[in-house]
Amino acid sequence: MMQILKPLRTVLLLGICGGLIFLSCEELPVSGGPVQPTPDPISPQDVDLDRVSEFLVVADAQRISGSLGPAPDGQIKLDIEDTIFSVKGYPLGNRINVLKQSFQDITGYYVGLIGASYYYDVPETIIEGQFIPSGDEDTSSVIVLDLDPPTEIEGYPFSVEVVIQPHDPSGQALDEFVRTITVEDPEDRGECNSITLPSGSTVFHWEWDFTIRAYNGEILNVFAPGLASPINSQGAGCCTSAGVSLTTSDSPLCNPNVSSPDVQWVPLEVDDYSVRTWELWWIYDDGTLKVRSNWIKKQYDRASTNFCTGEVGYTIEEENSEGEGMHDFTPGSSQLGVDFSSWTGPYRPLGGELVYTCHTMIISWGVDDNYSAVYRIWDSGHNIFDFQNLYGHLFRWYD
């Protein structure tokens, strides 16, 4: 039986400059789809916010007594407009992408619930394998934030307000953001007991946020938009005494097992990868579905590499994958089966065990070797074949 990883307490640190946008249900007026108003945050009179603060899912955080101080307007932006959505019992982490100025050095984030007597200092984490669009190397940052409230909390959706302040190495706050964290209960979805939308509609779609692979409960791999998977770790060729770069196909002397005073074997570290930048699902109430995804492949190219200067050559390919198929979802389902009549691309989306709320969908497959894919809802308004616009929405930011 397929199992979704409920007990994981490991925070997934993911993200790129770009990322996904989370909108409240109030902005998704779609009949037949997952629509439910986001509740007002619970006031300090209704709940012990110090107790709730203990259940903020943050990595390697230092707890600090007191209240957060003032912060300037640093013109930093987040990819979340108003609400961070979480799922009760599934503290898998909610990626928040940050856009900053190139001269701003973010080394961490102060995070605290409004009304609590303490807050956290959460260090920024550099993501190994992170794909960063060209020109954005100095402007991207990421924080992962989620809320897994204590069991005595009653009444869902459950909401609290949180303050996020990115800070520099000296601890000086650079900007401030106030957002609502809303935890939704997959067992009590209210009016949004479906993941589908009317046939042919493009009012909203589901966006892939990340996938975790775990073996016997231990996380082995994390896959996410912009998180690159390496293809080669090393390349090699030759340089002659005359300064001519050679590949193994150019000369029999260019061989690691051949010793020649005129030809030197040169190993080089390479930085190539395959990265899925986005994946979008449209699930219709007539049993059909459409999936679109974008891939970028940066491949080490021996022919354009100069083994004398050490300059590595690459080829870059971009591919838009797509497929149309059928699904077996009915409202309240705990399984999602999918069948694609046609699919293009290196990866075919899979169904599995299903957990969903108004704003989050989790698909899981496998037993001991288990995968859990998390999707967030997004109000599109785009034509499903308009890849340029779909890619462009990954770079919308909010103050």
C-alpha cells in the first residue's frame, strides 16, 4: 500500500529566484472547484500563540525572546502575495522565494508569530544543485516555512499571522513582510471537496512545488522546480605542447592510458545538469486532464571545450513537454489514477495515493521506496498552450 510521509519533521530547503505564487481562495471564484474563503487569523485571545510558535517548521533556527524590532523598506520581494498554505499533519515545508538587490546580503530571516513573546532567527541555506537563471546569481534567496499546529487546536482552516524579516550578517533587518499562515484540514475541506475544474476552463491549475523521495522514512532525494540534477561530474581531453586542444576522437594519443611528451591528458570538472523548471496540471470534471512541463538541459560538450585553457563548453536545450489523458478522480477520493494516451518528454507524471485541501494536493506512490509530490493551486488566466506566459508567471513578485 502506498503511504504518504506523514511524520516527517525534516524541513525541505528548496527554491530558486522565480518560484510559485500562492493565492487565497477568495481569488478563485470557480464553481465546482476548490473554493473556500480564507478565514480571519485567530486572535491572541483565542489561542496561546507562544504554544503555536513551537510548531513553526523552520530549520536550524535560534529562538530569541522578545518582539521583533522595526525594519526598513528594503524593496525586497516575495513570491507569496498574502497567504502561506499548509496541510494539517503534513509538515512538508512551504518554499518562499525571495528577490533582493544584488548589493543586499541576506544571511538569515527573523520569523515570528504576531502576538508571541519570542521569535526565531532562521539561517539562509545555499541549495546544492540549485539552478539560477542567468543574471540572477546575486538576487535570489529562499526560506522554507510551515506550521504544524498542536493537536489541541480546534477549528480548521486555522490561521495565524507571521512576520518575516530578512537580515544581513550583522543582524540588521533589511525589510519586513506580514503574511498569513493558514493550515487546512484534508479531512474537512468544506465546500472545496474537489481538485477539478469545469471542462475546458483555465481559471486555475495545480503547480508542482517539490517531490521528496524517501526510503523507509529517510529522505534520499529532493526534486523541485529549478533544483538541478547533475549529468556529468567530470570531462576530459588533451592539450598538446603546441597549445592545441584535442578530444579523444581527434587523436589516438589523447588517451589516459597513453604516455606522450607532446600530449597531456587533462581532466576538468564540469557543471552540467537537467532541470525541470515547472510542471502544471489541469484536472477537469469530465475525467480528462492536461499536464505541461518545461525542461532545461545543460550538457557538457567536448567539441567546444578548450582543454588547454580549461574553458568548458556546453550545449543548452529547452523542451516543453506535454500530455493529455484521463483520470479517475471523484470528490473525496483518496487515490488518483492517471492514464496518458500520449506524452512527450523525459518524465511521465504519475498518480497514487491522494491527499488534498483547498490549496494543496499531495500525490504519493511507492512503499519502502516512497515518493511524495506536492502541488499548489494557482489562478492562471492563461491559455494552456501559451508557454511563454506560463514561464513568465514564475517571476511575479510581491512587496
